[in-house]
Amino acid sequence: MSLSFKAVPHLLFAFLVLFAPHVSARERTAPGIVRVRLVTSSGPIVLALDSRRAPRTTANFMAYVDDGRFDGTTFYRAARRKALPGRGLIQAGIRTNARRSLPPVAHEPTSVTGIRHLDGTVSMARGGEPGTAMGNFFITIGPIASMDARGEYPGYAAFGHVASGMDVVRKILAEPTGGGEGPMRGQMILKPITIIRAERLDGRPRPTGGPKPWLIEIPLSKKPR
């Protein structure tokens, strides 16, 4: 039986539906979602950030991405939950490098955004009071409800989730750790995982246009004779 040309488009569509690579609902771009690919030395991680529910936190993170401030930084912390093997969080970013930092971002609590700390949630790290988060973030492995806002407790600012690459996230969580102080004692990754680059996948880049002092090499002072 001969095949009419009119049937070709329909057959082509059916072929694409049947044989195209499967894309999960979490990986599709929804309104207000901005995706970022973290190219790390352990593999790629794609984040889906919710600019509709957490606009300030997302805009802050994207400023670091679009400026290249995350490029060359690391995943430096892996906090494993002893009572729940395979769960915990990994933390990354500029650490205390003031040359890469932008002004702190206003806190957006989970009680306002509705974005809870579930498996694969992306959230901002902070060193003290709410509104002090800058260029450090973490990814949860397994739900951590204790990081959600409740009552007078402000919690942490969750602003997205991992769209793909949770296998890489779990691999980083399993890295050998040690060192650290206070709440991070024993949680510092001994061989930090490099973020080779962080790249925007949706929309046009919006760099801050500010100076990039972290790209300027500071010459070592001469040793005294």
C-alpha cells in the first residue's frame, strides 16, 4: 500500500511522541521558572528556580550566575544526617570571598513563598539573621522540615528545586568530609567539588555591570630577605 504525503506529518508526530527522550514534568519550563545548569567536576546539575514565588531570592542568585560569580567556586560542605543514611544537604558558593559578593538579599520565608524544604530543594545559606544571605546556597537530599519557617522561626529561603542531576547531588553528599567548626564540624568536603561554570538556560542574561575584582590577580608580596 502506498503512503500519501498527507499522512507523513502525522506519522512523524507519532514517531516523535513514541521515541523522543522522556522529559519529566519537573524538567519542563513552567511560567516563572528559570533554569540554571551547574557544570561541576562531578557532573551537571540543573536547577529550576521559582521567580514567581521567590522573586528576590531568585533574582539575587541569577545575578551571581549572570556575572560569573559562581564560576570557579565549589561545593564545599556535605552534611549527612546520621539517623537517616543518604539524606542531608550539600552547600556551595562563594564562602567568605568578599571579592565575589553582592549585597545581602531580603529574606523570603517558606511561610510566604510556600516552597518547602523537600527532596532536591534549593535554598539560601546564611551566617546569621534573616536578610544576610548573599552567595552561598544548599541543596537538600530528603525533606528537612526543620528548615521551613514556623511561628517566630524564620527558617531558610527556599527558591527552587533540582530538575535533573540528583545522582550528582547524592554523589557529592557521599564525599569524604572532615574539619570545620561549630555546626559545620566534620562536614567540610576534603576535596571540594568545583563549579566549573553556572549558566542560565532560560531568558536573557542580566549581569549587574559591576566590577569583577575576583578576576584580578593579586601579586604575591616579595619575601623579605
